[in-house]
Amino acid sequence: MGGKSITTEPKGSLTREYRPRPDLFRAACWLASTLTVALLVFILGEILYKAWPAIHQFGFGFLSGIQWSPNRGVFGVLPVLIGTAASSLLALLFALPLGLSIAIFLSENFLPQPIRQLIRFVVEMLAAIPSVVYGLWGIFVVVPLVQQYGAVIAEKFGFIAIFSGPAYGNSLLTASLVLALMVLPTITAISRNSLVAVPPTLREGSYALGATRWETILGVILPTAAPGIVASTILAFGRAMGETMAVAMLIGNSQRLSWSLLAPSNTLSALLANQFAEAEGIQVSALMYAAVVLVIMSLCVNVTGEAVLRRTQRSVVGLK
């Protein structure tokens, strides 16, 4: 009446009222993320606290020192820093071409499917082998080979600093070769997944334009899968830098500064593993200082890798 309409609801009807419920899954994710960051901060804080006496006493001279003598209270990690970087880069130099080649053959139809599956299974099994087993295998297989053929290399090319003798079995080259085998599954698996994920239309379009198979692989598929290949390289480099047991068994654990690949060397992780059990006093702080340096190096690798990865992704999609 009076132009107003009255709406009535039938008897027995239920009016549902929306009430926002707490998103438990989102809260759990936030809690897990916060705890992860808090745990990382706690670990870094504890390492810094233990390392502070050495940081205060040695300063940046710890990074440029070439002597490590706990009996005299002299600590320097320059040879160890060089050994860490050199062993990781050499391992990557050996593993990246081989791992990428295996990934290409596993993602393309060069081989029958059963053979590809067998090779894939064998490569993935390499990732499941414990580090100490790699170390033992390196002692009985790689060390004699490096000692035998290294002597020949040192005799013929000893005038080059990196091949100068004498050739030791436990050396930087030995550790790098075993590290290359250890990071090979990481490079192969991630690179293969990236190559398989390339849209088939790109391959078909390249063939339609008259490109050959290898022109398509090198000019279309590999550039499109570049972000995944870069990611695999970063992960492999990070693992090689932090590997401990196999390196400690094979690298020779020498604190001397040498540019020869055939000479013993050392890494930060191997230094910590070999000396921490018997350390006391300022040596403990010096080792924790070395652990801080290793964490900073790993952080720099990850940050640099992330920047390269994003730049590669932008170049793939055509952005500047």
C-alpha cells in the first residue's frame, strides 16, 4: 500500500548468513615462513656470536692471511678461500657441459625410450649415493689416476703454473673431478625438466621455417629453457661449495698457497670438518669466523644467481 511492496518469505525457509572463517592454511603458511626466517636469523646470530672474538682480534687480515697455525695463534684463510672457489668452479666446468649434453639427449628422441629411462634412472641414482662413498671411490680410483697421469702432465706442461709438479694424488684436481660427478645429477635433472617444458609449438614452428634439428635445439629450445639451466647451475655451484666429506678425504687438506691443480689444497667446509673436533680457545672462534665467511660466500652466490636468473627470464620473454 502507498506504492510500497512487501516481500514475505515462505514459512520454514532458512536464511543463511555468511560469516568469514579464519584461513587456517594461510595462517599455517605464515607461521612456517616466520619460523624459517627466525631459525635462519638465530643460526647466523649464534655463529656471529661465537666468531666475534676472532673477528675483533684478526679483522679483515683473517681473509688475507696465508698461514693457519693454531699453536702460534696465527690464522689466515686466503689459501682456503682460493681452494673453495677453485674446486667449485672446476667442478662446474667439468659437470655443466656433460650434464647439459645428457639432458638434451634425455629430452629429445635421439635414443629409444627404454634406454633414455635407464640413463635417467642411473643419473638420478648418483644423487642418492652418500658423500663418504664418493670419497672412498675417489681414494681407490681417482687418486691413482690423477697421480699417474698428473705426473705426465707436469712433465710436459710443468712450465704452466696450473700444471706445475710434483703431482699428488690428493689434490685440487682430484676433489674437483669427484665434485663434478656429485653435482652432475642436479644439472641433468633440472635442465632436462626445463627442456621438456618448452612448448612443442616452438619446435614445430622452427621446423616449419626450415631449421634443422640441431639448429632448433641450439637456437630455440636451449634459449627458451635458459632460466632452468641457469637455476641448475646455481644449485650445483652451491652444493659444490658446501660439500664437506668427500672433499675433506680427497683434496689433501693443505694450508699452503699453490696455483697448481696437481697440488693439495683445502676448502672452508673441509677445514671446519677436520679441525673443529680438536679446536679450543681462539681456534674455535677462528673456525666460526671461517663459517661466517662460507655463509657470506653462499649468500653472494645465491643473490648473484637470482639476479642472473631474473635477467635471463626477462630476456627470454622479450623484456629489457
